[in-house]
Amino acid sequence: MNSIQNKVVILTGASEGIGRALALELAQLGCRLVITARNLARLESLATELEALGAEVVVEPGDISVQQDCQRIVATALAQFGHIDIVINNAGMTMWTRFDQLSNLDVLDDVMRVNYLGPAYLTHAALPHLKQSQGQIVVVASVAGLTGVPTRSGYSASKHAVMGFFDSLRIELADDNIAVTMLCPDFVLSEIHKRALDGEGKPLGQSPMQESKIMTAAQCAQQMLPAIIHRERQLITSTRGRLGRWLKLFAPQLIDKIARKAIQSGH
């Protein structure tokens, strides 16, 4: 576990959920962290916790869907630490409505910009420095990037896009010894579900999930950590997700039924 000690890590979406849980885990392993999200107050509160664990932390608020913000985040990391070892593209947003009930098509643009273009922008800004360190790109994707999910069509599309993009990038960067690690969680207890956009592009305000029956962010982060440390290619956090990969090939109608049941049951 000490192989990650002193690594300089940029972590997006760090203010809550999986990002916050990952930050706490990484801090305890001695990583030097650049944490970013849009909410400055939450970032500063997290930084206080991380510093209490002995971590070196830099707070740099920003919106990853804005290319200039991504460039600034990378510049801040370099100014503070001199190099970059790992970029964890965790920030994301979601939607929760049938496509035929979607009246505001800006939802599709917003979700794609945050979930796909944001990681692409940040990775592009950091890439020259990751080549120097022979570093690692980590992407928090989703099992929704492996199969279709009803009521989350735009979200699933964005996660398919990010999976395809970073799988392609892995091949391009093979000679540079840069690892690309794709993390595919199933449902996770997070504020992201409360902020999921409805058909009019407004936040739901409450989670549609049965929260007592889904994995916590801390449990998810603990599963992700070994995959990050060992520079693994991919992690799927649930048995349902791992099974779904094969069912999509050999019994596609069955995986459709499983996806529908998961949304209807809320877990």
C-alpha cells in the first residue's frame, strides 16, 4: 500500500460522495492532494480534515466542464508540488427521466460536458506532465458505461463515451508507460442522485434510490483504492456489473431486464 505514498494526486469532484471518500483514503496513505470541485466551502472543510490526517493539501475550486478551469487546476498542482503523478477524474452529474419525457434537451449537453468533456479537458492539460512522471489516469466511470440503463439514457451515453475515450487513450499512451484505470461502480450512496436532473432540467431534490440498500461512498472508495495503487486496467464494483458484461454478449435481453428491475427497485 505504500507504493502510492508522496504521489501528487489531482482529484476532481472531491467535495462529497466518492470523491470525498477517496480523498480521505489517499490522505491516510500519504498522498499529496490537489482537491477540486465547484463548492469552495465544502472543499475547505475537507481540506481541514485531510490536514488533520497529516496530508499536504491544495484547494483549487473549479468547473471541469470549462477548459480554462482545468488548465488552472493543473497549473496550481505544478506550482505547489512541481509535478503530477495521478489524475483522478471523479466529478460527474446524472439525469433521471425517460427520454420521451425529456422536455429540456440541454440536460444531454450538460451531462455530456461534465462526464465526458471535463475528464478529457483535464487529462489533456495534465498529459505532458503525466508523461514525465510515467503517471496514471484514473476515471470514475459507471456500470452504466457498460450497458444501457432506462431513465438515465444521457448519463449512460456520457459514461459509454468516457469509457471509449480512455480505452482509446490507453492504447495511444502505452509507449509512455502511463496507466489508465477505469473504475465502474454500481449504485452508490451520494448527493449526486438528489441533484439528478429531471425532464425539465431541474434537480430532483431527493434521491430516488433505496439508500439503505446501496453501497456507501466509503465502501466504494475502499474497493477502488487497490485498483488505483496497482495501476489496474478496470474495476467493476458489483457482482451484477461483472455479470452484466457477459450477459450483454450472450443473453442481451436478460441484461435489459436486470437494468429495468434495478431502476424500478431503486437499488
